[in-house]
Amino acid sequence: MKQNETAIRQERLEKVEGVIISVCKGKGWTASVSSQDEENWRYATIAVTKYTGSGHVNGTFEITLGDKFRMVPDLLMDFNSMLNSRSWEELTREVTNQVMKIPWLKANTSISKKSQPGGMGTITFLEEVLGRFHKVVIQIGRRHNRRQTLKVKDEYDVQDLLHALLKALFDDVRAEEVVPSYAGAAARLDFLLKEEQIGVEVKMTSAKLLDKAVGEQLLIDIGRYQAHQNCKNLICLVYDPNCHIKNAAGLQRDLSKKYGAMDVRVLVIP
């Protein structure tokens, strides 16, 4: 009887593997079984990759076949993979759709949303992009034949450049999003990624805007933005090209935490 059950699990596991690999190949991805439990046929991992022109996007589909079937899509958190996260999300949606057509998987099934928009993968991706903001500023200053370009001299320049970057990466980017009145004062969030429920606030340091003043302004902003129903995560970009912040690590550590229902992360760049 046990041998029979093992044979059935093997057949089912290999069926799921076959569907995932078939979908991946049909979408232009390379896919193969990187590991599997060949004793009890309960677990397997499918490794997938795709070359985009700028580099490889890599991910895995982890499968568990027990009392309840479980599939976890996981995008490798390197920069190129995260930069092409939309392609990965399209693939995971199609894989999920096709796997769910297998008759015996319609019940007792769990498909992880770990890599879907708004999850930790998106936050990590956005932090990686913002972490390279200073490199973008330097690069746009190196135009062919010294042609005119955007010179980042103040906070408005930072916002304009960041707006362009966000537009290239997300569909619904809302600038100067109005925040409901907080303690009698109205406010505007610099950017809101509505679908991902992520707010982005920008500060640029100067000789007059140092550690203490930046921290105080951010605390006021954080208090206000908690009132926005679509801002579940807030990333604060503090652009400090001239190194006015004396203790960047301390500022990030002290302010990066949960405020009510909103998670806040502060990034001092570079």
C-alpha cells in the first residue's frame, strides 16, 4: 500500500514539474529540476533563468507535495533579477494558472505570494534601486559632448530624477499624493506606488539641513503619512551627496521601524 502511495506521489510530482517546465520554456525561460526527493517524492525545486540583454534573471519554484500541495515562486534578489521583476511576476502568474488546471490540485492547494507586488521582494528591489541613486546622478552628468542635462542641486531636482526612475519601474506612480489631515495640518507624500502600497519621501541635505533637522522632519512626515490608507510601507530617501550627515547609520537605525500599521525604512545615500 505504501509503495502504491509513493508511486502516485512520484507521478503527481513529475506532472507538476512537467507543467512548470513547459510553461517556462514556452515563455522563453530555461527551466530544469535542480533537486527532488526521490525517496518519498514530496519535495522538488525547479530552477529557472532568462537572459534579458542586461544579464540573467534567476528564480526558483519550490514544490511541496504532502497533505496539502504548496508551490513557492522565489525571485533571486540580485539587482538584474529585481530590475526585471515584472517579467518574473508574469511568469509566476502563468505557471500558477496552468498548475491549477491539474484536476487533483484544485483543492488543498497553497500558492505563495512571496514574490508578488507589495511583498518584501518589492521593498528589497526598491531599496536596491534607491541605493544606486547617486550613481544615476553621476551618470546623467556625463552626457555626450557635454550636452545639457539635469543637475541635481536641490530637493526638487532629486524628486524629478526619482520620478523618472519610478515611472520606468512601476505602472501607477502618484506624485505629491495628498494625505488626509493629521493634527489639523494637510500634507503631501512625494510619491505613492498605489498598487504596491509603498510611499517614498525625499530629503536632500544641505549646510542648514543636518542630522537633527532631517530626523525631526522625517518624524513629522511619518506621523502624517500614517493617515494614508494606501501607504503601508514608507521608504525615506535622504540624499546626502556632500556628506552633511555625521551619523548616517544611526539615523537609519533610529527611524527604521514600525509606526502603527506602517513600516518605515530610512536610506541615507550615498
